[in-house]
Amino acid sequence: MTTLTELHDWHRDLRAQFPIITGNPDRAYLDSAATSQKPRAVLDAVQRYLTTANANAGRGTYTWANATTALVDRTRTRVARFLGDPAPQQHSGVHFVSGTTEGLRTVARDWLPHHLRDGDEIIVPFADHQANALPWLEAQRLLAGQGVRITVRELPYDPASHDYDHRALAGLVTDRTAFVAATHVHHVYGGDMNVHRIRAAVGPDVPICLDAAQSVGHLPVDVGTLDVDFVVFSGHKAMALPGTGAVWARNTRGPVFTPGGWNGTPNTCGIAALEAALDWLDAAGPDRVRRWNTALAARLTDGLRTLDPYEVLGCRSSLAADSRVQQREGIVTFRHRGIGSNDLGFVLDSHGLMVRADGHCQARAGERESSVRVSLHVYNGPEEIDRLLSVLRGLR
Ligand code: PMP
């Protein structure tokens, strides 16, 4: 039985839990890599929090203030457990941020400068999201101003598979390599970047920071197996509210991560949403979520392969139906050879198909031309993929 048939009832029950989806049957939301829709359980948790316990956290000592402080502490542990941390808070810590961008910038601003020494080298990606390139360059500039010279090297890519070139990476590592930044799932090509091989390539001592914006909430993320030092993600892409996200820090390689500055009041109702979202995702089953999303993506690439005017970006060999190469993790990006991507985006919207059409915030080594990205989640179904393919087929 195919995954889409096997998980059909599971998907139908989950889809029914998204009011914005069921309330708009003529529209297909195909931009979950930008932000996810929210299930009723998350909306209810926010409503419940704001109508029963709303107060500030970490300040007052009355009932609602204590309940809010407990919510924030509990959700820290919840995040760590969701990421497979076997002993939350023994060394590790969770810091709430507004999303992956702020999380990566916080690591670059508040941790990296304490870790690096004059002459150190760091290895970072330049064809991933710019949020995973610019903060490291900012840190390099900041340190240069203090007389500390850091060399920034590009995390090598294999142009055929669009995966990192783990062998070339091993060749870049020297005794001055002090930090590696990587991405778990690519936000344009949709590939799992096999980050477990990075640890093997760089050895046991180099801290690794993982941009998990497109993996948390989409597939099981386990800090035990990945052996990375930071996991940074956006809660709003994982069913929680906008303005939520977290940095998980292992705190065993290099200095302890202690975000500085005066942060003031935390996003308490966002944290209530994040707690409910992680409960919801665990109940849905991250493994089934992954199987569903990759099966939908495969249906789309299978269809696009037969349509001559379209070029799918990323790994070519994983397009074949019998490919042994891994599938796209719910993200498929393509271009029409004759129609500009922005025009294509408008046309698709006029058919109720909401996709992303632009350069997708890729860093400097990314695509030069814009493209159309379709990104899926559990509320999307095969009929939406078929509808999209049928519109694409009809375009001249
Ligand atoms: N990294 C990746 C891989 C992303 O896909 C995104 C969002 N498109 C970000 C970082 C930035 O996330 P946010 O906008 O939530 O800060």
C-alpha cells in the first residue's frame, strides 16, 4: 500500500483540525516553509492561557504570575524533550526567540565571540538561507573590530546531489577549525542535508550549529543521533504562533550559551502555543508527518517530470520514481522555461493555489533567478497536488 493510501484516514483527521484550511475549501495553502497553519488545539491553548492565567513571567508571586512562570519553565523542558534531549537542563539549555533568524543571530552575537580565538576558522553555508550566513559574517566583522581575525570558509556542496560534500568538508578541517554551521533540511531544494555525516567529517570536538527551521515539526529531530551543539528553529513553522522559536544548546563543547542583554517580557502566549504545538506534533507522530510530506512531494515531482516546460531545482536523480536517493522533505521548487516565476505565482494564486515565488532568501551562492516553491504539511492532500499539476499542465 502506498503511503498516501495507508495514511489517508490519519491525514483526514488531522486536516479537519485546521479551521483556516476547512474554512477555505477553494484555497490550497502551499507555503508551509514560510509559516505553518495552526491546529485548533494551538488556538485553544492560546485562548485558554489568555482567559485563565495571563500575567508576566519570572516576576510576580501571585497565582497567575506563578502559572505563567511555570508555563515558560515547563515549555523549555518540553522543547528539549521534543528534540530528544535525554537529560534536559543537566548541561543543556533552551532559550526562546522569535524565530530561527533571531536564534542564529543570538548564537553568533552572544556565544561565538566568546568561543573563538585569533586565527580560528569557521565553516558556514553560503547556498542555504541567508539567516544561516549573515550572522556568522557579522560575528567575523565584530571580532575584526576587536583585533581578532577569523577565517570564514564555505561549507562545500556537491552540485549533483545538492547535499553537502562531506568528503570535501573533511579536507577543509584543520586544527584551527572551531565552528561549523549547517542546515538540516534545505529550504529551496527540500533535501535532508545528512548532517550526521558532518560530525564524522569534523571530528568529536568542533561545535556544530544546526538551522532546523525546515526540519523541526516536519521530521524527527534527535540531538542524540545528530550530535550537534545548537538546534535553532521557528515555532511558527511548527504549528505554533508567529514570534515563537527556540535555541537548544548542548553546552558541552565551548563556553556555556548565556544569551546577553535585557530581554524583558517573554512571548508568553507564543510559548503557550509552542507547548500545545509540540504536544500536537508528538501525537500526530513526526515519523508519519515526514512520510506524508515526502509522499506528497514525490507525487508532485513525479507529475512535474512529465511536463516538459518545467525544470525542478535540486537533486536530479531523486526525481525518478524508482530513485534510491532520498526524497524531498515536503519542499519542491521549480521554474517554467517560458513563464517568469513571479507571473506564475500570480496565475497560481488566481486558481486558489498559494505558492511562494521569489528568490527564497538564499544566501550569496544561491540561485540567481527566482523560482516557484511549493512547501507542504500534514493538512495538504493529494487532491491539492493534482489540482496544482492540472493548472500547471494547462499553462502555455
Ligand atoms: N532558515 C531556514 C532554513 C528557513 O527556511 C527560514 C525561513 N524561511 C529561516 C532560517 C528564517 O526563519 P524565521 O523567518 O522564522 O526567522
